[in-house]
Amino acid sequence: MSKQIAKKAPIVRLPPKSNVELLLLRSAQVAVIVMGVATVVFMLHAGEYILAPASLGIVLGLMLGPLATRLERRGLRPALSASLVVALFVIAVGLFAAVVATPLAFWLSRLPHLWSNLQQQLLEFREPLEALRSVRDQLRELTGGEGLTVSVDQGVGVESVALLAPAVIAQILIFFACLYFFVATRNQTRTAVLKLCLDRRLRWRVAHIFRDVEQMVSRYLLSITVINIIEGAAVGVALYLIGIPSAPLWGALAALTNFVVFVGPVVMVAILFMVGLAEFDTLGASMLPVAVYLVINMLEAQFVTPMVIGRTMTLNPFVVVLALIFWIWLWGPLGGFIAIPALLVVYAVIRNIVPGINWGVDDIDRGYR
């Protein structure tokens, strides 16, 4: 038997790339990434009317998923447990609306009085404002500017409301549909996605992503909900004790606005300042409701939240601010509510794809690692 000697193919060595070629290669890679990110942002912005309520439904579905799981352990089918969860959510929203509807309508009717009261209170600062006005006039003479022209919007007409109503109803229907079907089919969705992963290691990573997303988002939202309800009750009681009318309304608004970190407390301070103007005669006394709220909010932020959630769930403030800016710019107030859960979802995905990365959130439970 003759032996055939296999000849090895010659090794072709390519010349090393120059610095210019490496720079062009890296630039092309960065350009592709930037175009991909810009495309995703454009798609999110263009699909706001559909994606925003759908995302809100998924986020609340992640929060209410553990409750549905407990109901299913008692023998209920997923469709029935999802129906009960959605019904409980609707009842909670209805109770909140019943609490705030009447006093909110009363205070909205007092807005013109609040504005005139604010103008009277600002007369105390007339002399400093006159000094600033003279400085402005001098700067205008030096620069030759004509100043700013302010245009006043005439408000929303009946035609705009008629066109807006169907869109709002459609968004509400999209939200409830996504909430129900996400809760009802969450286990089926997880199983279907895992079946698509043919590689065992990929399946393991995807399973851990599902687990981390559900645990982190549900734990965060449920904890924040309980904390905000307690804080709202404390704010309502404190405002009642200092003689502020409609204290339950302001407590409910404090609980609601606190879901949007950083931005919500600022909005609440502005609201309570207007309430103080309506109830007190001096500008200093008008700050009393604001001071009461800030003390309670500071105690919640510094002691209660770290104690309940734990410092292992503390997010990097800089990353949180960037997420809030991005999502509020993209989807408005609704984006402010979605910002933190979306940040936790992104972190859970990246943590399992690139182990060892840390954006300021440690493991929620080191025991399962």
C-alpha cells in the first residue's frame, strides 16, 4: 500500500496593518454602532404611541408577575390569575382616582386665585426685581439687542381634544392588552425563547436573564410602591396637622410623583409651594408645606429606602440621571416611570452577557450565584 504524503498548504503572512488602516477600521466599527443606536432611538421615538403603553404594560406585568405566580400555585389557570391581577390593578387605580378627583377639581378651579396671590407675594421682591431690570436695560444698550419676544399659546381647542381622545383610548387599550397577555403568557414566552436557544450555554444565559429581569424589576417596583404609599400617607397626615386643606390629595400626589426619582420631588415642591401661597399670607409661611414635604422625603430617601430595598439595589446616581433624561426626552412623563425598570433590564442583560461589569447595582441575592 502506497502512502500518500499530504502537502501542507503554504502559510501566507499578510503584512501588518498600518496605524491609518487600524484607525479607519475602528472608525468604521464605531460608525456602525452609532448608526445602530441612532436607528433604535428613532424607532422608539417614532413608535411612541404604541411602544410607550406597551412598555408600561410589560413593566407593570413584571411587577405583578409574582402575585400571579402565587395565585397559580393555588390551582388557578394563568388566564384566570392574569384576569384577577388586572382587575385588582383597575380597582387600585379607581380608588386612587376617587380619592383625588373631587379635591383636584376644586384646586384647579382656584388656579387664577393662586396666580394673583403669587403676584401679590412677589411684590415683596419688587426692589430687587427693579435692580435686575435696570441691569438688563444696561446690558441691552451695550449689546444693542431687542430682547426676547414671548408668544402666548391660546390653549387646546375643541377640535384638538376630539382628535386626541381616540388616540388616548387606543393607548389605554394597548396598555391593558399588553398587561394581561404578558402576565398570562409569561411562562410560555420564556419557554418558547429558551427552545430557540440550541446551544446549552446560550440557553443558560438566557434563562438567567429572564430570572434576573423578573426578580430585579418586580422587587424594585413592589418595594418602591409600598414605600411611596407610606410616604404619601405621612405627607398627608403632616399637611393635615399644619392645617392644609385636601391633605389626602397632596399625599396621593406625593406618592405618585415619587415614582419618578429626582424629577417627581421637584414637581411636588412646586405644587406645595402654590398650595402654601393659597393658604398663608406671607411668602415665608408659604414655604411651610414645602419644608414638611422635604423633611419626609429626605427621611425616606436616606433611611427608609436603603433599609427596605437594601444598598445592593442602589443605582449609580449618574446613570439614573442619564436614564431619566433620555426616557423623559423620548416619551415624556411616562418615560420617567419606565426609566429605572428599563435600566434594570439593560443591566440584567449586560451582566449575563459580559460577566463582571458593574454599573452601580450589585447582585440582588448573592446566594444563588
